[in-house]
Amino acid sequence: MKLSMKRVIAGLLSLAMVFTVCVGCKEEKSELTKVTLNEVAHSIFYAPQYVAIENGYFEEEGIDIDLVTGFGADKTMAAVIAGEADVGFMGAESSVYMYTEGAENHAVNFAQLTQRAGNFLVSREPIENFTWDMVKGSDVLGGRKGGMPQMVFEYVLKMNGIDPVKDVNINQSIDFGSTAAAFSGGQGDFTVEFEPSATALELEGDGYVVASLGVDSGYVPYTSYCVTKEYMEKNGEIIQKFTNALQKGMEYVNSHTPEEIAKVIAPQFPESDVSTIEIIVKRYQEQDTWKDNLLFEESSFDLLQNILMDAGELSEPTPYNELVNTEFAKKAAEK
């Protein structure tokens, strides 16, 4: 059967429209600016970041996020210094160390995500009415020397009159992320764990959360985003868009239920079921883990440096204005 000329033309026009739409999609995708983000760990502790990714807030700002996990602040900072990552997400102590070493192109923090420690003390046996003096004389699986998890742990011990060196045997030889497996294998009386490892140990019957370092240490600037000084000078617009997306993620977690948040970030944690993610989100939300905005305030930076000096990792304070820029966070909060 011969097709009429009108039908042929109509078909060609339809194909042309489809082709135009597809080309438009490709062009729209190509307009996104790729930003490599190296995170210190992949944890539900950083829920606002994953909400920003899964809800498309970065794409709305014209950014295509390439998320890489560094598995340790030292490795994440190394990637930022080497130019393998545009943005680093870790404890701000790394930028302090870098500055004190005399690096000219040092890291500058531009957004603070968490305001409490995200790790928990897990016991091998359930303990009702836990008090910190119960760790005296015990073996504890700790963190890397000079890292925020370990320093906050020592900070809490000292707050409770416990000498981290004399009163406790802290094992710092195990790689970050491997302590939960070591604990399950029989090492230690206690272990200091992030989520989802803390809850996983509970669900498997291998451990019991007895204390929150986030609650017991108070408000601490635990994790923040940084770029090199050179990157900031050249890419202010990208940093602003990045910060805008994070602010949207922050606002979401502070205005939605753990169930809603868990459903959004579930694709980031395929190894965990949504109900487990919800338990963890609720735990973090109840202890006021996330800030209302991304401003890294000077008082928080001072507290961080006091913790560093108390841990013997810093001899004298570094200048806040050299290591923190709040311009981007302020603008994001005003939008």
C-alpha cells in the first residue's frame, strides 16, 4: 500500500522532532559541569549530601557529581592536593595540618555539614546505664592517630577523667572501615564505629551501642568541604552552585521524617534495607547531627583547634580567615 505524501511528511516531521528532543537532551547533559567529590567515607552520617545527589539538586545547579570514596581523611586530602578531586569532604583537621606544613596552595573549607561526631561506642555485651569509667582497663578498637574519630574519642575520655594512654588500651593498627569486622572476629572489648557498621553489629548480635560520641562530646565541627586555594580563586561560581545544592539537601533532612529521608538515600546504600537506613537516620536526626546551614563559624573552628592541641597534634592555632571561607555558605542560606 502506498503512503500518501501527507503521511510521509508527517512521519518525517515526527522523526525530526524526536531527533531534536534527543539532541536537546544531549546538549543539556553536556552543559553540566563535572565535579569530582572525594568523601572520607560513605556513611548515612552524610545524609544531606546523598539527598542532594538523589533528588537532583546538583543537576539543578548545573553540576554533574562524580562521587569517590577515599576511605580516610589522609587519602581524601591527598586526592585534593594531587588534583584528582575538585572537592574534598573530611574533617577540617586535615586542612589545618596542611597549612602548618607550609603548603602555599593549602586547602580552604567552605561548608560545614555535620555538627556532632557521627560515631558510637559499641560493646561486646549489652550494658545498661553505661558510664565511661566502664572502659577503664579495656581493649578498644580506635581510629587513626590525628584523625577526628580518634581525637574526639580521646576528648570524651578526658572529659570523663580517663587518661587515653594510661587507662585504656586503644588499638589504632586496624585500617579505617575494618574495625567492625575485626570486632566481629573477636578483637577488643569495645569498638568505635560509624554507621551503618554500628547498627549492623547490633543486628548481627555481635555488638551493642552503649554511647554516642556525638552526644557526649557536644557540638563539634566534624566534617566539612574544602578545595585548594587555587581552585577557589578560579572556580568561585562552581563552588557557589555546589554549596547551593548542599543547602537544599540540608533543608530536606531538617524538614522530613527519617522514613522519607531513608527512601531518598536508599540507592546510595544497596547493601542495607530501607528499614535499617531509617533506624540510622533517626538516630542521627535525634542527636541534632546536621546543621541548619553550612556556615563554618569561627567558634566551631576554635573548638576544633582546641581538640587538636589537646591531642598534641597542633602546637599553636592557625588563622581562621586563611582556612575558612563562609561567603558561599552565606549566599546559599539566603536563597
